[in-house]
Amino acid sequence: MKMDDFNEILENFEKENGFSTMPEVVSDVLYSLESDRTALNDVAKIIKKDPGFAANILKYANSGAYLLSRAVFTVEQAVRTIGLGPLKGLCLALPVFTKFRHVPGVGEIWDHCRATAVCCQTVARAINFSEPDIAETSGLLHDIGKVVLAVSAANFFQSQIQVADSPDRDPDWRQEKKVLGFNHCFIGAWFARKFRLPSILVDGILWHHEFEKSSYGRDLTCLTFIGDQLAAAIGRAHPDFVFVEPEFERALSHMKIDNHLLPGILQDCITRIDMIAA
Ligand SMILES: [Fe+2]
Ligand SMILES: [Fe+2]
């Protein structure tokens, strides 16, 4: 890894107040989530102190990311719907994606991450994965490193968007490694460590394109990759690489998702993502 370039990109991002100026409400929520005794209503109370943030949480709960029999109207209902685990990831993701939504490509990365979270949720349910909340969070945060590239390595990132659908190109993460010496997965893992996310989640973000390298939670990492690839397969790809990777098949077989299970999962993902679009 070219450490100097890596540090320079992170420094440039911090100059834009990238990760360091999380709204006060986020640090308060994160602090409260550190305690095992925190109840849903305590978290809702904190969120309500920031009406703008509360509105974003409500919007997300009603966005189609969850199967709801009726609309969610209160922050308490929204927190209950999202769950405390995924809420932590959402609290970290929302300010970053909101702050940089004007940067070309960031809106598409957010769409892709939301779709990936839904696909991870869907797969986790279909295979009875033991930690569906962590899978959803991993899907939501897996490409947060791309926001840093879009903001602080803009020329490189835009050049990748130009060739996103070129048939002979390398996948995004390989190309980033080749040109920059590191990739969005390394940046995402740095972010996850900075905000003290559990090791299993750091691993899920770090190795989501190379799940066999994961040592803390290979199944979660593999599931994150499957969610990412399903999102791409149904038209919610990254702005800088639109194809499904050949390793997808190996990942499916690692999670024992065979040809009987896959069509149902795919159909559920399409239905759920159509709900988000609607
Ligand atoms: Fe990725
Ligand atoms: Fe992705």
C-alpha cells in the first residue's frame, strides 16, 4: 500500500470535515449504544433533539428498506423498525452521504449501499443467517470508502465512472489497488475502526471483494459480497463498475445458495428494491 497517498487522501477528506464533524446527535447516539442497558426509547429521545436528523431516520424507516404493514410516523417506531444494531451503521452513514450528496457519484453510491443492505437482509433471512442485523449494517457501510475517493481522489474516481461499463476493464477494487496502491475497502475498514465497529464488521467491509481473506467472519463477509453483487445484478450497481464479478458463483456456493434458492432470493430483492424506488 502507498501509505503516503493513503494518508493524503484521508487528510484531504478530513479537510472537507469528512468524518470529524459528525453531528452531535450521532456521537450521543453512538455513546448511548455503547451501553447494554440502553433502551430503544432512550435512543429515540436523543435522536429527537435534532429534528433534521430525526426526519432523516424517519425517511429511511419509510424508504422501503423494511417490510412494513403501515407507515412509520414516530421516531420511536422508526428506531424499533430499524433496530439498534443497524441504527449504529445508519447513524454513521447518513451524515457522510448527506454531506457529500452534491459530489458526482455519491448519490449513486448511496443508492447502491441501500440496495446492498436490503439484499443482505433478504439473503440473511432466506438462509437463516445468525446475525441478520450485522449483515444489513455491513451492506449499508461496505462501500463508504468510495465516498472518500469520490471527494478526495475526484479525478481518479471520475475517470473510473467514464469506463464503468467497459467490457474489458478490471473490477473497481482491483483498479483502485493498481493505480492508488489501496482501495475503497481499506478506507472503509479504517472508517469502521475509527468508529469502533466490531471486528467482524471491520472484516466484512475490508474483505467484501475477497471474502476468503476474512479471518473474523468469513460468512458475513461472503454474504456482504453476495448482497453487493445482487444489487449490481438488479441494476443498482456502483457508478464506477457495473458488472457482476466472476467470484459471485464461488460466494454462492460458499453460503450454500443453490439454483433452487437463488431465484426466490433474487425475486425478493427485486421486489424490495422496487419498493425503495417507489
Ligand atoms: Fe466494494
Ligand atoms: Fe458495492
